Amino acid sequence: MILVDKFEAPEAIALLSALAQPSRLEIFRLLVRYLPYGLPAGDIARLLAIPHNTLSTHLAVLEQAQLVLSRREGRSIIYVAHRNRALQLTAFLLADCCSLSQQACALAETAEPTLPFPAKREAPMPDKIMNVLVLCTGNSARSILAEALLNKEGQGRIRAFSAGSQPKEAPNPHALALLQELGYDTTAFRSKSWSEFAGPEAPQMDFIVTVCDSAAGETCPYWPGHPLVAHWGIPDPAAVEGSDAEKRAAFMDTYRRLTARVTAFVNLDIARLDLPTLKQKLAEIGGMDGATEMALLQSRAA
């Protein structure tokens, strides 16, 4: 149980100060999705597109505030979010509200004793590899980035593909350049029609994810197997005009938004979720930060 009276205002200020920076806030939120296993520093840098030296500075600040804990595993340092520390802060902030309403803060009952951390993730041994098809109109930018992220983060549990209703001649060079910079192998990427995945010999999909509003609003082919469909619409970075630096920044922002969605998805305990709950979770992911108005509407309606 959290003892709120032992959590003083200076501690709260230190935690809030540590989180009052966009990259540090995203690091903490990313690590929360990977509880209780944590992530190596290299994976954090790749997923959030943060330079390693900058990441080290941010992690040091979060560790100083005890919001992040770490241990060495071989040549890697594994970082994990300190869940109880965040719950202490939240309970401290809500303590007066709870006392005024004469109701006990439920948060004070949710913290468990801190376990040895990070828990070691065993090598995945999936009963079934799930196929995910990511769709957008041109299959040149957002869907390419999402395909790369899903295959990397799926760790052998997910096989991702991407396609478009009106595919471009080739993937956007800014998308490929960003992925190459972050260490992804881009040799196999190409823009292709969604009709390739609608035939009887195509891989049977478990999930169809649209990442642009145009594709979500089009009449899709018939997908064998009745896969679950989700809309994770985000703005098109290829539509941004300006200098190469401005375009690169737009693709970087899109990559980070997709990272949030993909990491939330791959950490769902899909095998244990009933169908209505799984649909709700997919819709909630679609409504994460940076969602288009269509995606937000679908998330709220779910």
C-alpha cells in the first residue's frame, strides 16, 4: 500500500520536474507499456528516435527521480518504469480530493510490493503467429513505417505487411531514410496494392489496421478469415511542404506516434482478451496522441 503521508512535496516536485520535458515523458510512457520487462537503452533510442547521448542524459534524470530503474544484462542496460513511484505521485496529488469526498483513494490500494526488476522476458514461443496488414492510400509513408515497427516489436509473434488502395511507384524516400538511420533493413520495402492480400493464396490476416482516413473511408476488398479491423489514423507526413529538415521532422513525428500505437498493441495480452474487450483496446489505441478526427470519433464510439 502507498503511504501518502510519507511522500513529501519536495519529492513530488522532483518527479514532476523530471517528467516536465517531452522526451523524458515519452520515455517513461514507453517503459510503462513494457512493464515488467523493460527495454534496453538501444531499443528506447530506436523507438523514440532519440540520439544515444541525449537519451543517456534523459535516463539519468529519470533514474535520479527514481521513476526509472535499471540493471545490466550482458552488454545491455535494461531500463524499467518504476510503477509504484508514479502511483505515489498520483496518490499524493489526489490525496485532498479523496479526503474531501470521504472516499479512500483507490490508487493507494493498487501498488504492489516492488518486485525484483526488470523481470526477464523469456524467448517468445507463440502458438500462432498473428498476421497484420497495415493500409493507407499510397503505401509509401505511414504504412511502411508501421510495417517496420510491427515486425521489429512483434518479436516473432507478429508478421506485418503493408499495402495501399492506390499505391505509389515506390516508398517515400524520407520514410526509407529515417528507417535506415534507425537501423531497420529497408531492402524489401515496396509500395503495393491491397489486392495482393485479398486473393485465396494470400496470407490470412488476423488484423487490418488503416493509418490514413482516406483508406479507412474506402470500400475495402473482401478479407478472408474476417480479421479484426482498427483505424489508427494520423496525419500524412508526406503532405508537409518546406525544407528537407521540415519534412524529416514530420516523418520523425509520425514515426513516434506510430511507435506509441505499435508498442501498445504488441503488449496487449491478446490471447486472454475476449472479443469485445480486444475491439475496445484497438479503438483506444487509435485514439492516442496525434490521432485524426476520424480516429478520435471511432475511438469514442467504441
